[in-house]
Amino acid sequence: MAGIKDIWARFKLRIAAGKYKAVPFSLPQDLMNIRNVMVCLPPGQRELTMIKQLIPDLNSVFGGTEIYLLAAPGSYVYGIFPKKGFRIMTPPPHEISWCGLAGKNYINILRQNSFDLILDLNLEPNRFVQSMLLAFPKAIKVGGCNNLGAPYYNLEIKSRYLRDEKNIYKSIIDTVGRLRKGKPTHTDDNAN
């Protein structure tokens, strides 16, 4: 049964990706005008614990904006992440399609927040998150390099860290912060 769900999910994502129409954006101007940010959290407890340590970095980069933390289906994050300063969202089981994609009703609920930026901190492809990324063509979607690519992300950040997940997350968040402030990134500093 899992094989059928996987095939159907890939088919539905391929159809949604074919219908996707990208909206142009301008860096760093559009990053400076962000009001609502959705951070897609990875499903594992170990990864969530690493990201919890980066909460001050998220606050420093996105201070003055509404930050929504989207937990993976089935994750329990309320005991891990502080409620102050963040809005934690977990999709209920009835809002997930039988093949693991986000349901239309849940996407419509999320669209009410008008996210300007979606930061995907999943280091491996996640079908639930993929279905949500395609549902927000006007948002700037940021993720790790060599993960999903276009049309899921319109900005991919490559980290110089290969296996150190905490530093990978930190470098993604720091790079977005540097872009928001209009400062050169580390690769720009090294270019001669």
C-alpha cells in the first residue's frame, strides 16, 4: 500500500508543479518587507532539538514579524518550542490526504496568513512540505541547496557544512539574515 501512496503523491506533486506559476521578486527589497514567516520544521526529535537552539537566531533575523512554526504531521513540538513569540501549527490528521500531502482545507487555512517567506528547514524532501510550497506562489520560498530546487524553492542556500546539521540550519538562517540586511553573503566576501 505504501508504494501506491508514494506513486500517487509523486503524481499529484508533478501535476501541481506543472500548474505552478512563479511570481518574480527582488532581493533584498522583498526580504525587508516581510510580515509573516512560516518555518517548516523537520520531523525528527533530534533535528527539532537542534533547531530549538537556533530560536534566538530566528528572532534576530525575523524580529518584528509574525513567525509561524509548522511541525511535520505527527510531530509533537508543543513541549519543545516556546510559545512566546511564535505561533506553532501542527496539521491535524484529517487535514492530510491519504498519500501524505497537505489537504486543500488546511492549505486554505494557511493562506489566510498571507506568508511572505517560507523557510523550509527539512534537509530531506518532505512530501507534505512540498505540497505546501507549491500552494504559495507569491511567497519567497527558501530551502537548502540540492534538496528540491525549482519550482519548490525560488532561493536555495548552500552550506559549506556537509554533515553538521546544526551548522547547516544556522548557515541557512544566517544567510537569509544577511540578505535581509543587504549585507554580502560569505560567498560574496570570498569572491575576488
